[in-house]
Amino acid sequence: MTEIDLDQYYFKPEEEVICGELVPPITESHDFDYDNYPSVVERYYKKYYYFRNNDIAEAHTLLNHSNGICLVGLADTHIAVKKGIKSITFDVGGVDRSKNQVSGKGKRGAMQLQATTCLAIVTCEDDTTYRVASTTQGKLVEVNEDLLSNPKLIGQDGDGYIAVVLPKLEKCQQQLELLSNEEEYQAKLKEHTESNKIV
């Protein structure tokens, strides 16, 4: 079998002179700041927070996409994330969320969720357990089964999501208004931190 030389298909910058000046190749002519470029989550999702039992130590995140889809997870400040998560189960008292089967555009067959519905249970390194709430009403589209083999992802935006929930379109905005935005979360976190300082 003949070996193909792939070099011919790669871009090769050529020197170009315009108005008597050497112009650098376009691939080298931008000042793109890769370090500060927003992540996919920052570009396409709006972040909200839910406090289970009204406790900031059990802060959940809800990433809302412009199409209405929501990714539910735990905030990196959640007590379980701070302790270190050893495992996660989607089997919550006789209902296994990972067995959720949906079909079609309308997500027929999806489990119906309330904001306080338990999606999963996480177990920490010290064997304490914490329940993960749905944070919003809607249909369970899927759970993130990758977390079963890699629970350390929990608490990270994006890959660390626990479930995908689809709220009713007509109720989506109303549901989001019940949650805290980033500014409200940071204010509550600051207040919590200051109230727990040792004087």
C-alpha cells in the first residue's frame, strides 16, 4: 500500500508583500487571549444557584441554556465537594434515575421532577451522604453516568453536571426567578463566610 504524504494538505504560510510591507500570515496576526477566552459554559449558559434546605453549604448549580435545557450539578462550594466525593448513585429509594427512558422531541416517558425531587445521592470520603435536588420542575432527560466511574468531576462546570432537566417552556422563566443568580450567590457566600469567621 502506498503511503500518502499528508504534508501537502496542511496550511503553509507564504510571505506576502502589500504596499511594500511584509505582511505576516493570518495565523500569526491576531492578539487572541486564549487564557481569558470564556469557556463553553460561560458563553452558552446562564448560571443559577439553588440552596437545598435554604443552606448555602448545600448549594446546587443550574446551568440554563438559551434553548431551555438545564444542567443540574453541585456548586464547588457544596460541603460534599469540599469533603471529597467518593461515589454517586442514581438509585434513590426504589427509583433508579439512570433507568429513565425518553423518546421523541417531547421527551415522552421522562420522569417528572419537582424542584425538591432527589436526583442522586453522593457519598463523601468520610461516608456522609448528601441528596442532590432537581432544583427546578421539569422532565428528566438524562443523568450523567460518567460520574459513576469518575465522581471527582462533580462540582465542575460542564463535565461535572449530574442531570439534564427540561422545564416546561412556558414555566421556565418563572422557575428561574425562584433561584439565585451569580451576584446574589456571591453576596450570600460572602455573608456566610463573614458570619463564620472566628473573632
